[in-house]
Amino acid sequence: MKKEETTEHQILDAAKDVFQSKGMDGARMQEIADKAGINKAMLHYYYRSKQLLFEAVFKNAFSLLAPQLNTILNDDSTVEDKIRNFTGDYTSFMMKHPYLPNFIINELYRNEDFILKLKDNTGFPNLEKFKASVDDEINKGILKPIDADQLFVNILALNIFPFLGKPLVKALTKKDEKEYKAFIESRKTEVANFIINSIKQH
Amino acid sequence: MKKEETTEHQILDAAKDVFQSKGMDGARMQEIADKAGINKAMLHYYYRSKQLLFEAVFKNAFSLLAPQLNTILNDDSTVEDKIRNFTGDYTSFMMKHPYLPNFIINELYRNEDFILKLKDNTGFPNLEKFKASVDDEINKGILKPIDADQLFVNILALNIFPFLGKPLVKALTKKDEKEYKAFIESRKTEVANFIINSIKQH
DNA sequence: ACATTTGTTAACCATCTGGTTAAACCTCTT
DNA sequence: AAGAGGTTTAACCAGATGGTTAACAAATGT
């Protein structure tokens, strides 16, 4: 039997759907069981409680994002290349997992100490190398002076917000679903240009 | 009796606290009643149902944000001034209402058609004048070419994201509460500079 | 073949939750 | 002082919800 067909994995899969679209509070154990096509008691057999099942889903979701961040933050390319790669890759990834950003941001907000459990985990993103690269390129006169933390948050903001605020963005800019998708698609390069424009010395 | 002391207003006030910190699904009518110091039946007497009480809270919250956006979008200053004013004002405002961004973004996400009810409402932000200003300044050679919608979303993203993703930002940049506040404080000018740097012709 | 462990189910349970009701309580007006 | 209208409360209710149990089935080991 393949791993994807085990009951335990089917539960996690269904739980992912339900938790990510409805949140911890809005999710119902019965709905997860129905979606997985199994008896509700199995949820408790494999994961003991709603809280633990939720944590399994959350850690899974987070571990999907973190490595992407790490790879790009820690490679040896220039800051400009890091930004261009990140912006393209991250946006592509988000388009495939539209619920992910909201789920993570929101559950993290509602349970602030939850992030401590993640920090211990291997693969929690580390900014040191990125910051060193930024400072180095500033000293060499390639980049204008900027605090590396501020730059990093700006990069995250510009890439993640359009997904977090999708309904708001659609309403304010008066775009339908198709136009919104095109808008996001063009951000893959637009955002990188916007950032590079701002920080590159010329 | 002052307006703030009426039962109806006390309910709305308590409901605001509970809904904004726990969301629609996590909020409990009993908790709202307790916080307001009144009997639970009064919630239904004045607002009929949880859904309607929630909508009252939500519209209230949204109507706090929308005018701010409008004022700045529709005044007659230059795009640079709009951006500088908005960035400073909005960040100050958010620091006083830290739950607001998450509440609005999240509930809007979970109930997409909900924004339609707001659109009819007077004071829903309109971008036309802002877009005209941007296009005008591009033609005059003051700004580099950029799609006004993209610029607008960038402005929102850079201003709102640090609040939405507070726990993530704190964890990734390894800041405690005090350092985070200083970080946000310095964004009041940093973000405007970052944007202007990127779009201004030189 | 038999016993032990592991997986699965239907039925059940205590508690919680949004919402209702009927009676009591003001606070005016006449 | 009595009636009328809105306001407030305690008690209640039906349905939902996370979780448990006991019996049963399917593997697994010996």
C-alpha cells in the first residue's frame, strides 16, 4: 500500500483541507472524517485530539514554506538575484496553495507562543547570511544603505500580502478572478523590479 | 445618559473586543455578555443573532479604516506626499488598533461575498483619483512608469503586512516586543522612502 | 491453529452553544 | 395609581461538538 493510501495520511490530507479553509475554530472533526471517508473515532485513534491533529497540519504547512525561504536566503548569489528568484518562486508556489498564507498568518496570530514550537524545529529560516550579504553589498556601494531586517520584511510584505488580502485587493482594484490572476502573475517580475529599483545604487 | 453607557453600545463594545481577538468562529456569545456585564438575552434583544452582531462590529471596524484611505487617496497633493502622509498616518493608526488588520483581512477571506455588502456602503475607497494622479505624474516625467494598481497594492502591502504577520516578523527577525515596536515606528518614514526611491524619476 | 496486537465501527456521552421564553422590572403618561 | 411600553433576567431548550467505549474485524507473530 502506498503511503498516500494509509488511513493516517488520508486523515491528514482531509484535515489539511478543512483546517486551512476554515481555521482551527471553524473546523469540525466530523467534516474531516467525512472528507477522509472514515469513522470519526479514527481521528482520535491516530491523532488523539483536535488540537494535536491541528498541530500536525500546521507543522506540515509551515515545513512547506520554510525550506523555500531558507534555500534562497542561504545560497551564494547576489542580493538582486536572491530577490528576483524569491519573488518568482514564491509567487508561483502561492498560486498553487492559495489558502496557505492566510492559514499560517492567522493561526500564528491567534496563538502567539505557537511559533516557539516551530523555532526549535530544524529548518526554521535564518536570516544571518542574507543580512551579511546585504551589509556587504552596501559597503561595496552596490546597494543604497538600508536595514537588512526592513528590507527582508518589505520583500515578504510585497510577496505575501496580495494573497492575504485577496478579497480586499480584488474589491479595491475592481478586478474579477481572471484579472486578479493576471495581476498576480505580472507581480512575479514587477515586485522584484520595484524592490531592486529602490535599493540599487546607480 | 451618554451614548457610551447605553446597553446597546456596551454590547457593541464588548463584541468588538471578543470578535476582533477571537474571530467569528472563536467568539462566544456568553463571553461577550460577560464582558459587557449584562445578560446574554440582551445580545439577541438588540442584535437578533450572532451573525448580525458580528456584521455590526465588522462594518464598524471597516468604516474606521475606509475614510483614512479615502482622505489620502482623494486629496490634491502630489503622489509623493500622499505616500508619505499615508505611511505615517496609517502606521500610527494601526499601532493603536493592532487587532484590526488581522480581523478584517481574515474575516473577509473566510466570507468573500461579504465585501459586496460593504461596496454599496458610502465611503468605500475609490482609487480613480489616485490612479489619475499617478498616470499624470508618469507622463510629466516625475515618476517612472508603473501600473497604478500595482503601486497601490505595494503601498498597502508594505504598510499592513508588518501588523498582519507580527508573530512571524518577530520570530524571523528575532525581535522582542520592544524591538518590534521600534521597528514599526521607524517604518513610518522608512517605508515611504523605500517606495519613493523606487518610483521617482531622477 | 491460536493468541495477541492493531485497525475500524456504531452507538453513546457530557458539555457547550446560539437562541427562546415567560415572567419581572422599570419608567413614563394620563 | 394604573396601564402601557420598552428593558432585563433566570431558566430553559434543541442541536451540535469533541471525545469515549465496547464490540468486532483484520493482521501479525508463534
